Amino acid sequence: MRYGMFQLDSDESPVVVRARAHTTATTSAFVKRSRVRRRHAPSNPRGAGSDLCFARDVIGTPFRILPVMPPRQAISSPYAKVDWYRELVTKANLALDPLSSDKLSTARSSAANSFVMPIQREMEEVQRFLDNLTISTPQAPSPGPRAATSAEDLDTEITAALKQVSDMRDEHEKKLLQMKQEKEERARQIEERKAQEKKAKEEAERKKKDDEQAKLNAAASKRATVLPTTTPAPVKHTGSSISNSSTAAAKEWASKYRTMYTYLMNDIAPSVKNNKAMKDYCFKQRGVIVRSFGQLKDSQEFVSRISDTVIQIIAGSPAGVEQWILNLVAKAIVKQAEKEVSVAHHAAFPLAAAAVLVMQRFPLLADMLLVRLVKKCPYIIPEYAVRKQGQSAEEYLRSIGYKEKEEDELETDIIYVERMAGIVALFSAIVQTTDASGVANAQKRPLPISFGWTWLARMVNLRPRAISPLLVHTFLSIAGPSMAAAYGRQFGKLLDVLAGEWINEIKDSKDPVAVAATSNLCGFIDDYRKTGKFKECAGRVIRRR
């Protein structure tokens, strides 16, 4: 049996036959289109039979078509080429008949089944779905009381269902509200606990700060009795009045500040160093304080700016740190005096002005500053240390304030003398500095001019050393005008004792420092006696800008 161009077997289904026919028709159409595309290229190195193979490969026919290779002859015209293609297709289809073996039939059946089977499986699934699908048509209720009862039951069931839904919604809302209230209660309890802990911590810190302040106040309560705050009585000296050691009052005064230093190092310092937060805070603020004092210039604007910065740092210190910050401020002031004032005494005036402004805001800074001055310079007391029996030379020099440079080597005598003079210059500038109104008011300044009178009187009562004339000359050149204005004739009498008996004790010294300083001091006092005025040190009046 033939179907189109194919020889059909008796067991082939019509679906397979249609697939084969469709494939053959598509192949023929593609061959015709290929003829048009190849019109401009009649010479084909692949041969004429390759057109049919090309069509078969592109279309993807499920079985093989074996074309008959055309003879190698020239085709003179397009019409002859059309006839040649028609003949080629006819021969190709006729060539399928003798190849209908069992293997070819199996290939044909497999190709057709692969095309048909998906459609057939889908149809079977649809059929099974339709067979399992049952549609029930509702029956109309019979009229009468029974229908009414069914309607009432339906209404009852609907009402019950709606009520159940409403109850479930209310219960859910209650649970949400309860969860919200529990969450708020837990948050409130946490906040209350944090507030109580914070309050207890602040109370403990405040109590600790009050205790420390009470200790410092108790240590500083004797300061008014140690140093005079009123005009002292005239100083009278005899040939035996000059002593080799400090007076008992001077020793007591120095002992008080040395005790305060021990308290700072043994009580305050460990509490700061053992607390990382406090330690980091103090380290950071120390850098700001040191840089601030290092930027001071001979200008009221700079002095106000630097003092405001330091005041803000002290005022913003946490509880328990303020005293240590004051200690750092005092340490920075003395360090600046050792570094800069020692080589230029006029730099003591802006430094002292900034220190006085901070002390007016925090009077405890005066005690901290005196602690540092007594530690660095024993001549502030004044006190001349005596070498003890069995004490080495280096130990003795360290006890009177010599510093180590490198590899356990002490600084030279010249550097030491200059540094001591710089510290005395700072002390002199502080006691002579007036307040903002320009009036030397002892009630407004923790270190008034009376500290200068006490220091000079004690210095005159001590037998001078080689460094003494330099320190006295430094003091008078800076604080002399204020001393003369505050004490008048009594200050003149003190200078008479100084220029007579005291200088006679040192004039025969062979020390180069003592010889030069004694000469300068005598000339300075002679100028004052002649003119009645002191030659003011350069920089004593700070410029406005």
C-alpha cells in the first residue's frame, strides 16, 4: 500500500503515515527554497546531492532519506535545474522502497512513536481526569415544613460559625495586647534597674570625691597660718640672725606639700591607673593641656583662650578625676617653666597670668602647683639640703633637684642653675600677677604677693649659697615692682639687709655663677636706691593682642 510517496506496511498506523508525509512535504518545500538561494552560485563543490542532505539536517527528519547522486554535468538554464531537482526528489523517494528492511521499519516506527507518544499520553491523562470528575447537581428542596427547618438550621450554623470566628479574633487581639503589655513591663523594669544602678554609682563616686576633697581640705587647712596674708612686721637682723638651715615654719610648710604629693602618688594615682576609662581620659586630656600651655604667647587674647580651654577640661572631668587633672595642669605649668622660662624669663608673665586665671576658678590648683614647685625646686621653700653621711654625690645631687639626662648621667651645673631660676621666675610672676581689673587683690588670688614677701624674708635669713644671688636677682627683677608697691619702706629696709650683711656672706665666693650673679644683684639694688624704682623686666605688661 502506498501513501503519497511512501510504501506503507500493513501494520503502520495513519498517524505514522501522516508524520512521514508531513516530513516529505516539508523537505520538498525547503529544497525549492534552497534552489532560489543557490541561483547565484550554480557551482557547488559539495555536489547537487548535498542540497537534499542540507534540507534533511535542518528540518530534522525522523528517518533517513538517501538521495541519488546526480551526474556531473553542466546545467544550462534555471528551468533545467528545476527539472533536475524534481527528478532528484523522485529518485530519492523511489530509493526508499528497496531499503524497507526490518531495521529501517524499526527506525521509522521509533521516530513516529517519539512524535506521537507525548500527544497520546496527554490525551490519556485528560481522559482519566474526565472519567474521575463527577458533578453533582443539587436537588431542589421539597416544599413544606422540612425546607423551612433546613433553612433555619443553615442560619444557625452560619451564626455559630461567625460567632466562633469573632471569638477567635477577640482572643487573638487579647493575646497581642497581653504580649505588648508584658514587653512594656519588662522594658520599664530594665529602665528602673539601670536608673537605680546609675544613681548608686553616682552616689558612690560623689561620696568618694567628697572624702578625697575632705582629705585635701584638711591637708590645706593650715595654709593661712603658715604664710602671712597681711603686711608682715619689719624684719630685723643682727649679726647672728643668718642661719644655716630653714626655720621651723618653713620646714612645716614644706612637709605639708610633700605629704600632699605622697597622697597623690599613693592614693589618687593608683585609682586612676587601675581604671582603664579614667586612665585613657587623663592621658588624652594631658596631651591637650601640655599643648595648650606650649602655645602661650605674650598676648591677652592667647592667655584668655588657653585658660578657658584648661578650665573647660577641669570642669568637664568625671567624678574622681578632677584632682588628678589639677595635678596634671600644675605639672604642665612647671614643665613649661623648666623648658621655656629658664631661657627667657619674660615668658613667665603670660604663663603666670594663665595659671592665675585657672586658680581663680579652681583654688585647689594653687596647692597642686606648690606641691610641684616644692618637689622640683627646694629653693621655693627655701631650703638648702645638706649631704648626709654615707650619701653618694649623685644621690645628693638628685635630692636637690638635679635631673638625669641619658644613661644615668646627670645634667650639667649650668643647666641645673638655669632651670631652678626658671622655676623661681614662674613663682615670682604668679605672686605679682594682678587680677583682671589690674588690682593686686589677695582675696581673689590664691597665691598673693604676701607669698613673695615670706619667700624673700626666709631667703635673707639663710646663709647664701652659690646659686642664691641668681635666684634673688631673678625674683626682684620680676616681682620687685609689686613688692615695692605693696610694702613700701619695709621692703626698702629688707633690701638694705640684703645688700649689706647677706651679700657680704657670698662676695668672697670663687664660684663663677655666684660672682656674676652677685655683681648683677648689687647693680640692680643700687639702681633702685638711686631712682626709687625698679627696672621692670621685659614682658611684664602683657599686650592686648
